[in-house]
Amino acid sequence: MPMKNSRTQFATHEAKELHRIRSSFSFRFAVLLAESFRNPLKLILLPFTIPRELIFRKPKRLIPISINPNSIIIVGIDTRGKMWSERAMKLAIELQRFDSDLRICLLTTSGKILKDRVGKLLHYRIPR
């Protein structure tokens, strides 16, 4: 069972505990045994894979990730007209003027794309 080392933030204590259990040697050993019973070729290779798991594969530590709280998502979706997308664009411009460090992600249905003045604006157009 390959474990991907991603920069995922765990939402709950249970998710952290589940990651800790799945990265333990006993869990990986049980997975190896189950896979070897399903596939006879892996049963033959089992004496080589157990020392590999024991010696070479150490569980990776969870790196605490700092979240940048200075970001916002603005959604302006219209089915007819462009009132809400224009309001969302105006709000994004005003927020960017107010706080230049604020990262803004703007989702609109408007055909007009805003230019990024500060380097912190992501504007995505959602097709109608």
C-alpha cells in the first residue's frame, strides 16, 4: 500500500490517528500478508518484502502546515445578465485596494477578466 507524502491538512483528530495507524509497521505487515494471500507471486516474495518494510521504509512524520488566513474566495454567478459578477469584480477591486496582501480568488460568469494589479488575484471564468 503506497503512502503518498502529501501536504494535506487533517481536519479531525480521527484523521491524524488513522494516518498514524496506517503508517505503522503492524498495519503495513498485515496489508502485505493479505496481498500475498491474494496473489501467490507475492507469497513467494514475502520473505524479501518484510525486511524491506522493516528496515528501509520508515513512517514519515507529519509536517505541521501553516495556513495563510489572509485569503478570500468571492463567487459571482449569474444565469441571466451580469449583475452579480460585476458586483463580485467591484468587491474584489475594493478589497485589493484596501489590503494589498490579501489573496483573492474570484469566480464569475462574466466574459470580462480582471487584470491582476498586485499579483494576488486569481480570476476564473465559469462558462454559462
